[in-house]
Amino acid sequence: MNEDHGDLRSTGTWIETTDGWFVSTYRIKPGTIPSRFVVYDHEGPGQREIPPWDVLAVERVESEGLYQGHWIPLVSISKSDETAVWSPVPRDQLGSFAMLYYDNGPEFDAIAAIPGAAVHDPRSLYGGVSLRVPVPEIEDYREKVIPLAGSTSADSESTPR
């Protein structure tokens, strides 16, 4: 089971290093270990390479935030100035925003009706509904963790954090 630190992580490939958790710049397939790891800096567009010997664990995280009664995939986190945040964020973090994105499904119309929801053209690659929500307004959080490499305390179940 995941240890609950009260932090949110966006959906993506997360790499634990001796310096903490980072988001990979690319998706890592299960059963493959890259010869190099490139991660985003904790804030902004910067990237850096992590030596393989500093990698403790690699996880695929699929996260969701509960907002206005709906579980919606959490795809990214940013600061109020729209600077990307690529590190776990405390759930009470003021000035941070979660981007929730619902692609398609039975709750589409209900989520599209939430005040502030942006409905994107379904004919495009990014058709769906997005919501930019202050992190403290996320009512609950859960994630599915798929261990890809290394040791991890997580299992592959959906776990509230």
C-alpha cells in the first residue's frame, strides 16, 4: 500500500532518486530499464539526466482527484503563474493548481457542466473536458501505482493518499 504523505502526484512516470521524486520526460515501458534517465527539474521547463546508480525506483502513476463529486484524472500541476511543477505537492499547497482532464465516458456531460470546465473539440487529439482547480479544493486523491523498476513500498492497487 502507498504510504500517505498527503501529497499529490500527476499522472506520469515517476523516478525516485537519492534526491527525491522526479517526473521522467518520457514514458518507460514495464520490464525495460533505460540506460539513461532524463527527468524534469522540480519546477519549470528544465531537464537533467540522472545517473542510473542514483535511481531507487521507477513507477507509473495514474492519479485522480475528487472534485465536485467526480473522480477526474489529474494530468499536471502548476503554480499560479502557470509554471509547471514536477514534484509531489502537499494537498494544502496554496498557489498551486491541479489540471484535471476527463477524456470521454459516462460522466462527460456532468463534468462539462461544472463551473469553470473547458470543453475541447472532440474532433481534435485533445477532445475532452479540462478543469484548472486550486490544489486545496481537491476533495480527495487516489493513485494507481505500477512499479516498473527498483524497490517501492507501493502496490498496484488504487490507493487513497
